[in-house]
Amino acid sequence: MKCERARYLISRSLDGDISVREMIDVERHLAECSHCSVVAHDLARIVGELSSVSEETAPEGLAFAVQSRIAHQSVGAPAYRMPVRRGLQSTLCGAVALIVLLIVGGGYVRVRTHWAPVSGEEVARTVDGATAQVLALAAADPLEDITIVNALHCAEPQKAKPLNE
């Protein structure tokens, strides 16, 4: 169990809104994670102290004043932002750059070693093969295929034209 999930369940357990299975999972996590154990202990202590505080009546109009202030401050701000997955996008861009570098570098080494020009058709086959491999990676994880296609800067692989034309 991740710490974020454990802290959420710890809070719910203090409200008495947790299943037996979830409680067992939380207890197992607390036995392994000292940080979450400290959080659970502190929250339990705070809830205990708050239960002994006497209830006071708020001054008239306070609730309206607080609500109107919150409404003015939160206009235009999104309630929740989706986390950005920059790590995967950077990895994909790096992978595409590496493939291009290997293709170009391999062609250069071949020309320098054999002094024979590389045909345009061979370059086209190599580029098509590399593009197909990257798109196969996208098919392996359908949630990320849009990122991979964006990294390639094209929706479909384009055939390279032979150099002699």
C-alpha cells in the first residue's frame, strides 16, 4: 500500500468509516512504515484533544463572510489539476532521439567503413522499421499511445523518399 492511500484510510478510520479489510491493510502498512505510524499517532492525538473541546457558537454572519471570501478567491482556479507525467514523455522523446541517432550514425559508419553509398530504399526501410517498433510500444500500452505519436510528431509513419530522385 502506498503512503498516500494509507494516510487517506487513517483519516477515514478516525471517523469510523472504514471496512475491516481496509483496517487490516492500514495496520499492516503502519507496521512497516514509521512515517505513516507517526502520522496515525498524531492524528489520533489531535482527534482525542478536539473531542474534549467545548462547542462554541460562531458569531452571526461569520459563515457567510467566510463563504463569500472563498468564492472570490477561488474564481478561475481549477479545483483539481491532473498530475503531469513528464517522466514518461521525456523517456519517449529520448528513445525516439536514440533511434534516430542510431539510424543516422549507423548509416555514417557504414559509408565511412565501406565507402559505399546507402540506398534511399534501405534508409526508408530502416526508418519504417524503427517507426513500427515505436508504434508497437504504443500498442503495448494503449494509454500512452497518444504521447508516443506526439513524440514522433506525426500520426502515421511517413516513407522516406529515395536519395536518387
